[in-house]
Amino acid sequence: MKTSPRWRQAVVWLHVVSSVAWMSQALALVVLMASGAPAMADRLDSVLLAPMANVSAFTGLLLAGATAWGYFRHWWVLIKFALTFVQLYAGIFLLSPALRESVDTAAVSWLQVAGASSMASALAFQAWLSVAKPGKKTPWSPAAKPPTAPTWVFVAGIAAPAVDVTAGLLLGYPLPALSLVTLIVLGFERRRRRRRARQPSARSPRSARAGSHPTA
């Protein structure tokens, strides 16, 4: 099944936009916390930064898993993969709780400012990795390129974050539920594509007929 390039490009566009938004909002956090405005910083984190971080991470993971780039075939993709998870978990379990605590105490520590600065710097570094694509393939990279996923995967790459962001705004907190389900389904779809790529190609009817009538 041929993949529509327009839907794939749409996911790339969404990944770029959400990544830039995530980085710019991390820089805004630095300014707000350094200016002594933890309540505004906490509001920005929960309403804008967290949803954009989820969309950026989701679209990046989907593009890697749904195309020939893969998760572990290239060093630059693997580094982005690792940095994304570190940033997500640091934001969820360290930065966001510290911001909520700062709202109650009306005090911001230099560690919080340094954490937000590190997040923005890491995102800028990931943007460079996406452009430069440095390094060779990893030692465990398979010889054959995995085939590109069908169009419905990229359609889901647009629809899932749109639904999740809308639901999060209505509920009052980020909820990337459909994005997570889409990545799980993509994992099974990726395994199916890899199995089909490893299967020997069937002989064409013409070659089969030619083989059944050998010439003298």
C-alpha cells in the first residue's frame, strides 16, 4: 500500500511546530521564574508547555517508528529518543512539582531556572541533530530498511494529538491517552511490516510458467 506523502509531511510539520513551541515556552519559563512570577510560570507550564511537549514527543516517536529512520538505526535518532524521554520525565516529576510548590511559597530556586534553561538548550540541540544528522548507523542497525507505514498511521499522527490537546484543555490537565494508544498500535504495525519485509518474495506467474516448461 502506497503511503501518502502529504500526510507524512503534515506530521513532520506538526512535529516542527510543537518542538519550537516547547522550546520557546521553556525559555519563557526561564524569564518568568527569574522575574519572580512562579504563578504565571506554573500556568504556562500546565496550559501550553506540557501539551506541546507531549505533541512534540509523540510526533517524533511516530515519525521514527513509521518511517525507515527507525528508533535504533541511527545515532542521532537514538540520541533524540533518549533526550526526549529524559526531558519528559524531568518535566513531569521534577520541574512541574517544583513549580507548584513555588506558587505556594512564592519563591523560585536557581535550580528551577537552571532546569528550564537546560530543557530549552536540549531542545535546541535536538533541532541541530535533526538538521545535521551527524554520525553513522548504530552497530545493531539492520541491513534492510524497514518499509514506511501506511497512510492511516500518519492520519492518526495528526488526529490523536488534536483530540488529546482538546481533552486536556477541557479537563484542565494534559492527557495524551490517544497518542499513547496510537504508539502502541504503531508498535504492532511496525512488527508486521518487518515480518513482511523479511519474507521471501513470491515468484511471479510468468516466471512460474516459464519454469514449468524447460527448453531443451
